[in-house]
Amino acid sequence: MDVARLRTSWNLVAAHGDQVPLYFYSALFLSHPEIRQMFPTNMAGQRDRLVTALGHIVSQVDQVDRLTGFLRDLGADHRKFAVRPEHYPAVGEALLATLRHFLGDQWTEDLARDWADAYQLVSQVMIEAAQAAEQVNPPWWVAEIVGHERRTFDVAVLTLRPQYLLPFTPGQSIGVSHPAVRAWRYYSPANAPRPDGTIELHVRAAAGGAVSSRLVYGCAVGDQIHLAAPVGDRLTLWSAGGADLLLLASGTGWAPVKALVEQVAAEGSRRRVDLYVGARSRLEFYDTDAVDKLAAAYPWLTVTSVVGIDPRRPGEVTYPVDRALADGDWRSRHVYVCGSDEMVGRTVQTLSRAGYHAGQVHHEGLGRHWYGPAWRTAVESSPQDDSGGAR
């Protein structure tokens, strides 16, 4: 298997942009129309995710040992889409047809064999992982909405009670879907695990977001939604040991940070935690009661609110990292960052310029076109990837 040839051929195909996923899905649905029902009605958000991810992973197949854990998680996670072993050959056929179409005369028998072998290796790992996961967890959990509070026009706080315990670690993300919507969106719980098993989600309705809009505007107490197994470890505290923490959050990025604070409290450790919570205006601080209660309850926690936009300084935006760096030197601490793509990207760049090293700055990652944290982690950890993008 010539891995260099795989990468080169994929780069040539990827240069065709949006035409690649359009051709891929046309080939897949025409040859296997029964698969269409597994995808959302509106494919705009789905368009390039699967084909781009497949191309990336298959072209990195020589690193399969490093990617095995990720592929296993991905295979287990795909059970929530009702993916079965018989679906993998159909996807492989559509992928090869897409490559053949865009490579034209450069598509050879040897190259076709390499791609088929690579895809077979990747799909086999995912299939075996899905089968193993069946012995441990369901494809998804059914959860009842036991609390639904609209905090602002586009933000709601939901409290969910899964029918069966859904174990997770603060900082991980959980897949969420509504039965009426064939799509999944990842959210980080805003709480550490509770004795009653309930989960708190902070959801902002995104423009065109079928899942988020349904959760904010179209759900009520008593409704049921689906939850998928937790993924990701980039925002967990495992790698931080007992170090003091600097937490930087904005918008609904406050949710996983809140869970981290609760975890520190449950550990009873002697960490010092400084938390900077940002919003564009004072009216957008949607969870101030919870923030104030945490600050009052724990003497090791210091909270600073950061208003991003000041009418007296039009055009200027103040981020939590700006205020934090103005207040002190935090280079002895682990820093956790969560918020919008713009906020996370700017924060990481600012910290890097200020002398903070990558190992102490924790964030979920960037890349809108991936399914969730598992995809983003795999892409960012690949030395060959230059896809960029924003979360």
C-alpha cells in the first residue's frame, strides 16, 4: 500500500471543493437509496463531513496504530446513526466512485487497490468496535426533559434525566438529537456527575441549526430526546494533575467550565481556580445566579465577569483572556478555554504570544466539518493535516 500516493491523490480530489461531497452523496444515494433515510432532510450541515473525514483518515492509514483508539470510538459512536456492518461497503463504493470521477486518467488499478485496502482496514476497526460496544452501552440513551428554562431569546438551560445512567467526565461532550430531527449536535454537560444521574445542558439556538433550534424553541418538560455516549478528553482535568487552574469561558462555553468547577469541588483538592466569564453585553450573562453561588461557596474560586463590548469604545472587543493577562501572570497554571470559535482561536493565539506553552492550554479544538470532538482531536493531532477550519 503506497500511503504517499493515497495522500497525493486525496489532495488532488479535495481541491475540487464542494463538488466532491455533492458527487459522493449522489453516488451513495443513487446506488443505495435505502441509506438516504439515515441522513437529515437538509444536507447543508452534513454536506462535507463524511467524505472529508473518510478521505483524511484513509489517507493517514499508515498511522493506524495511533488512530486505532480514535477509530474504535468513532465506530462505537456511529451506532447512533443506526449504522450497521452492511452499510460500510456501500460507503466504500461511493468513495471509490468519487475518487475515480475526480482523478480521471490518474485513477489506476494500483491506486484503486490501495484505496480499497485502506478503507477496508479502517472500516474493519470501526465495525469491530461497534460490535464490542453493543455488549457495554446502547446506541443511544432516551432522556426525559425535566427542566426547560429560556434564559435569553436564544439560550435555554435544559435538565435531562436519562432512563439509564449515562457516565461521563466533566469536559466531555455528549451527542444530542431530537427524534424528529435526523441529526446530532454535541454539547458538554454543565455539571459534574450527579447522584440522580441528571444532566444539565446549555443550548444556544444556532442559525439554521435543526437540533439547537428544536431544543431551545420546540421542547418542553416531559419531552424525550436521545443522547449518545460521551466523547473527547481535551477539556478534562486528567492531564492537569493537581495544578492550579485558569478558566476562560464565554457564552455557552461556560457550561463545561461550570462542570470543571464542580469537579474540583467534589475532589476536595487544594487547587486555586481563577475563572473569567465573558459575554458581549451584561444582558447576555444568562447563568449569573449559578456563577454567584459557586463563587460564594468556594473560597478557592475567584470569579471575574468580562463584558466584551463597551459602547464607549466602538469597534473594540474585550475577551476574557485580555482581562486575565492584564490582571496577572498565570504561566504556572493549566488554562482551560471554551467559547465560540473566534474566542477560542484568539485566546490560544494570545496565550501563545504571551509565552504559554501548548501543553498547558486546553481547548476542545477547531473544525466545523467534523462530527464532534473525536474527529477534531484526530485531525489536530495529525502532523500531515493542514485542513484548518473553525469549530
